[in-house]
Amino acid sequence: MPTGSRLKVEANEHAINKGHFVKLLLTWGQQNFREFPWRLTTDPYKILISEVMLHRTQAVQVVPVYENFVNQYPDILSLKEASKEELHTALFSLGLRWRIDLIYGMIVEIVGKWGGSVPLERDDLLALPGVSDYIANAVRCFSQNLPEPLADTNTVRIVGRLFGLEVKDSSRRNKRFRRLLELLIDHKQPRAYNYALLDLADKVCMKKRPPDCLHCPLLEMCRTGLTAMIRES
Ligand code: SF4
């Protein structure tokens, strides 16, 4: 079994040296880290709340709402005292009524079953109302620094482009994409790795605009990027 640095991750007849990939990504990530307030804490409660807020919502829109929310409700026990109407006021600007019901349901479960502490085992997190695989992995990775892959439309877009695989809306649930994300994740600095991958998807390997391959740290190993360069030359 090759070590992490020598491991080759292969798909679609394209191979990537994992150690080199991780090194390039982490170096870029250090220089391009987006300093959101939920990234400056390892408190599972705050990370859980931020992930619910971030679902289908732009991070810049979430920042002021998150900051007010955690000032007002610094832990689950303070949140337990809030009525649904107060939660509605705190979350109103993010829209989506389901988010309020979801947070309310989570509080009831975390207080009733876990004494006010967010559970950290995957199955226990997944049993909370509305906690998806992505949210459970994000809480475990960002609070405990555990090597949990994050499969969302952004991370699968990078993986698909790296290996020249077609990316669809359903790819985040596709076993092949999920396996590639599992194989690529860094086991030494998983928190920094996942932040870097998310930041790369936002700043360089974008969805709506053409990817900025010329400024991408992964260009030398990316099938899509290299193919585009050859076409343009
Ligand atoms: S080289 Fe281009 S397509 Fe490949 S990961 Fe970087 S930005 Fe995305």
C-alpha cells in the first residue's frame, strides 16, 4: 500500500499524485483563506448552526446573521429558551421558513437526548432533524479536524474537472465522485484541506464563469485545465 505522498488516485485513465496534489492545494489555501467567523471556531454548535445557514445561501449574506445569532444565542442552552417567533426574527433575512423549523427540531433533540451538547458520532449527527451527510461531515471535520470528505456541487465540480469526468447536479450523490473525494482528502490537515477546496471552487474553479485555470495551483495535474490550454495554444 503506497503512503499518502506516493498514492496515485486514478479515474478516467487519468492519475494524480495525491501527495503533490495535497501540497499544492494546502499551500494555495493558506494564501487564499476566506476568514469567515464560523471558520475561527471549533465549537460544534456554532459550526452546525453555520452549516444550516449556509445551505443554499451565499456566505457573505450569512456573515451578519450568523454573528448576531451566536451573540444572542452563544450555546444550545441559551437557544433552548428562544421561541419560534424569536428564531424567525433572528433568521428572517435568510428566508426559507424550513430553516427555522429545522433549527427548532435540532434544539429539542440535542437538549432532550444529548444534554445540550452536539453529538459528534456520525450516526448520531445524521439522526438529528435535517442533518445531511454533508452537514454531519462538515461538523466532524471543522470541529474535530477529522478527515471527512465534503461532497457538494462545488467540490465535485473540481474533482470532475481534475479527472475529466462529466459533472451533473446528481454527481454529489454519485459513488464514484464520493470515492474520489475520500481518496484525495488529506489525513494530516483535513480541516485546512477542506477549506482550501471550498475556497478554490469559489475563487478559481468557478461554476458560473469559465474556470481561471491559468491561476489555478492544480493546473499541471488537471485534465480539463490542460486540455483547455492545449486547445488555446
Ligand atoms: S485547472 Fe482549471 S478546471 Fe482544473 S481545477 Fe483548476 S481551475 Fe478547475
